[in-house]
Amino acid sequence: MTQTRVMFRALHKTLSRWRLGPEAVVSPTFRLSIGSHLAAIAVGAVAAAAYLTVYSASPQSLADYISAICAKAFGSAPAAEAPYLAENVSAMTKMMIDMGIRPSGDVDTDFVAMMVPHHQGAIEMAQAELRYGRNEPLRRMAQEIIVTQLQEITAMRLSLGEPLPSSVPSPDQIPPTAMSDSKSE
């Protein structure tokens, strides 16, 4: 409950700084509106503190937290969409975890360190659209997203003088050796 007290003290301190002087003319409706907003903020603060108190006893990883949010939102989806949604949850979870960097002291390096996983997440989501989507304009857009995001990742890494990863085929492409194997059969 100390979290609740701290939040109420901070709220009270903020509100006490926001006093209107005697020359201000404030309508009763405005005062009621401010009062109801402050009451809502206070109730929200208490609810947040209670939630944190109850659930902080069982620490969860960021991946668990993101997966739980997505699973709840996607729970009503049709079963046929489950593989697509699972890939998206995986991409978003990986993206959020990988964006959680330890600051290096260099804003530019940190920017690239966070943006690369963000762009990679967009690539993985676009790949899921290509695997499961049927709308041709959206599929073309997903292809464009993959290309532009890869170009931006490359440009960011080059701007910092970072080495580029070795080239590998996209998961949506058939490697040339597999194509020649299938032709011989």
C-alpha cells in the first residue's frame, strides 16, 4: 500500500501547485468537471497500485506479458487464423524483447540497436501476410515492406560502420539447390 500513498502524495503535490488565484472566475460546472477528472485519476491510480501489488509477486518476462496481452485479444479469432496470429505474436514478442537494449552512451548506436529489431518485426509480420494472406494489393504491400525495411536496416548499419550480415534467402524463397533437386525428380 505504500505505492498508493506515494501516488496520492504526488497527485496532491501536483494539484496544490495548480491553485487558482482569487481573481480567477471559475464556473461551478468547470469545478465539477475538474473534480470528476481528478476522482477518475485517483481511482485509476489506486487500481494500478493494487494491480501492481497483486501481480508483482509473480514476476513474468516481457515475452510472457506480451504473449498474454495478444492471447487475450486474439482469443476470439477463428481457428483457421491461429497460425497467422501465432507468427505475429512471435514477431511482436521478439521485437519488443530485442528493442530492450542497454544504453551504450551513444544515441546513434542506441537508435540503430532499437530500430533494427523494430524493422525486423515488420519484416516478419509482412512474411506472415505473404504466407497466409489472400488480398493481392496487401501481399504486394507486404513485399514492399520487406524490401524497404531491409534497405533501411542496411543503411542504418552502414551509417554506423557496422558489418552487414551474410546474405541468406528469405524464408519465403526456395533455395536454388532445392529448385534444381525438384526439377530432377
